[in-house]
Amino acid sequence: MIDLSIQGPDKTPIGSPVQASKKTSEAQGGEASFGEVLKESISEVNRLQEEADGAVQSLASGQTTNLHETMIALEKADISFRLMMQVRNKILDAYQEIMRTQL
Amino acid sequence: MDLFAGMDISASGLSAQRLRMNLIASNLANVNSTRTEQGGPYRRRMPVFGAAGTTDPRNGFGNAMDRELRRVQVSGILEDSRPGRTVYEPSHPDANPAGYVTYPNVNLIEEMADLITASRSYEANATVISTFKSMALKALEIGR
């Protein structure tokens, strides 16, 4: 299973600690961990939001008169934000499913 | 982000068609301009478009398929070399000694046809963008 420790390095991930630490070191050696990928994609969403904000500002202040570039920047920000929300919903669903487990 | 490569290509198409619209506006506005800074009547201007690679510095090498993508770029703006139309108007201040005035080589009908083509091309690129967006939203609906 993929390491789900998205809260930070100090929180102990769910599952056996030995296996988890092995997985983490493996993840650091090869591909980025899920948490890192998530952080990266969130910062990408943030970048697109800021880009859209800048485009709207420069259009409103008359620095650029490029209407379609502004609209496309807005659309990009919209779609990437929706994608982020879907990922968040999925993570929350999985979390709640686990919390509902009968012990 | 690779996700929006198609959108960026269509955006270049929109920019190119907008420039073309601007040139058509310039041609139509100067249909009767008999003087310019260079001397002589206004000459019809037209854009030359060329295909250019989509290089994203953040993307590094990128995908081999993505490297084949081409956006449109304006290679240059050329002046039409066809002769202007000459009209006999002795009272015109720019008339030559024989009484003939050379008007710009702008053909109204040609410009109107170009105008329709440019606006349809703009529309086509805008449709690509909105289709791209609805495809992305459809893909996001899978998770719902």
C-alpha cells in the first residue's frame, strides 16, 4: 500500500511502523511519496490561481488588452482547482471509510 | 502543466487571429488614406503565420508526442505589392500633375471575406478551448 502520511513527517502513519519506514525510504530513493506529489500539485494549483489573479489585475488596470489570455488563465485555475477538490474529496472519503471500521 | 498544452496552442491561434483582425481593421480604416510617413498611399498589410514548437522550460525534455505539437506564431507582417487603384480627381490635394490620385490597394470585398475568415477561425479556436474544458470537467466527473 502507498504511504499515506500526508500530515507531515512527525505524524506516525497508519500501519506497522517497520513496513512504513521501509516504504518511505524506498519512496525517497525512487519516486516521490504521495504526500510530496500532493503538495506539489497543490502548489501548482496555487500558482495557476495567482496567475489568473495577475491576469485579471493587468486586464483591469489596462496593462494588457488580451481578453482571451485572461479567460484561459481563469479556466486553467478553475479546472485545476476542481481537480484538487476531487482529490481532496477522495482522500476524505478514504479516511472516513477507515474511521468507520469496526474494531 | 502538461494538462493544458492544447489550451495554450489554441490561445496562440486566438492571438494570431486577433492580430489578423487588427490588420483587417487597419486596412479597412485606411481604405482612402493617400499619405503615409513613407510617402505614397497606404499599402494593404497582411500577416504571415508559421508553425512553431511548444517549448515549455518547466517541462525539460517532455514527452516525445508533446514535442511534435506546434503552435502558431506570426512570422511577419507584409505589405501587399499590388498597385493601388488610380482615380481621376484633379481637385484632390494628392493628385499628380495629370490629375490622377493613387488610392490604397485595399479591396473592400476582399477585406470583408478575410474578416469573416478571421472571425470564424477565432471562433474555431475558442470552440477548441471550450471543448477542452468540457472534456476536462467530464473527466473530473468520473470521480463523482
